[in-house]
Amino acid sequence: MTDIGPIKLVCLDLAGTTIGDIATVERAFAEAIATQGIVPGTGAYARAMVHVHRSRGCPKIEVFRGIFPGNEAQAQAANLTFERSYEGAIERAGLVPMPGVVEVFDKLRGAGLHVALVTGFSRTTLSRVLSVLGWHDKVDLAICPEDAGRGRPWPDMILHAVLRLGIEDVRQVAVVGDSENDMLAGRRSGASVVAGLMTGVHSRDRLVNGGATHLLHALTELPEVVLGGERNYDPQIAKARG
């Protein structure tokens, strides 16, 4: 792989990967669907939350469109409630970065790599998250589906970062996330490193099925992968695929 050069861009997921707010997101989803008559203890609620879990990483409005098919007004209303609930929660309680994440940002950027955050949140929610964290100067770019046209599992946000930051070859990109949809987007983009974080929302098997090339037990393992020049498939992946 020496012909493609080193990794020049790292695209990291936000919720569940760089910040540990899985429970906050799920509570906001539960509150949002409750306003539309889907309440805990019902079969409809159980089915909706299964869909939420399966769709992690996707644009939030698309998740609600899946829960309320054919009813755009209901999906939009639920999405608005989700944004208000989530943003209110992080304003009250703050956000907890994943252990070592700021040091990872600094190490990558200090080595000359670009760092981009990609998320299924709306632009409004993304801006609020960055403000609460104080991360505006910690990354080169923060991208939401509105910026790129489509969110995950499509590769558009990653390719948007490639274009915005002037990366010459998509194989010079590493993608990191904790959901199967993160992995799908990474593989579809052509990135040579698609790393699944096993402390997040989806299981090891789902990350592997989505196309992970590497599995990380912690985000702090990332610099070794992208700076060490090792872009062969992770032995764990090879073993898992039998």
C-alpha cells in the first residue's frame, strides 16, 4: 500500500465514539416518540426502540421517518422534540468525552493529519454539542447530513470531508465509529482504515458485518493504527470472518 501514502484524514463519529452519550440519545428518542403516542410498555414502543438501535449513526430525521412511514409531519414533529430533549439534557448535565479523546485529536493533528467529526445530528444540534464541549478549535471540520446531502450509511459526509480538506486519494482516509452504519459508510467511501470501536452501541459482530477493517478496544488505540502505517486487516477481523 505504499503507493497511496500515509493516512491524511481521520473521520470520527460523534455520539458513542468521541462522546459517551448513548443513554442520553436513547432517552431523547424515547421522549420524542412518546409525544407521538408511542409509549413504554407497548409493542409499538419496543419495535420503535429496536429500529432506533439498528439505525444508530443514521440521520435522526431518517430514523423517525422509519418509525412513522408515510407521515412526514409526524416524523418532523418527533425530530423536533428529539432535538429539544437532547439539547436540553446536554445543557443541564454537559457531555462526557470518551477517555483520551482530546489527546487523540492533538496527537493526530500534531502529526499533520486532518481530523473531521461526522454525525447524524442536525446542524443545530451539532453546533450545540461543539459549544458544550468547547471543541470548535480541536478539529478541522464537523459535518452533518445537511452539509453533504445524505447521511450514513451513505459515504457522502466522508467524501464531503475529502473534498473540503483537499485529500488526494480516498485511501488516505481512516473512518472510526461505533455502529454498523459507520462501518458501511466507511467501506463505501473507499477509506483504507475502517475502525470499529467496541465500547459503543453495536456489537463486535455488527461492526465486522458492516465492514470494519480494525477493532478498537479504546479510542486511544487509534493513533497507533493510523500513524504506525499498519493498514492490513486486523487479526481479530480475520479470525472473526473465519
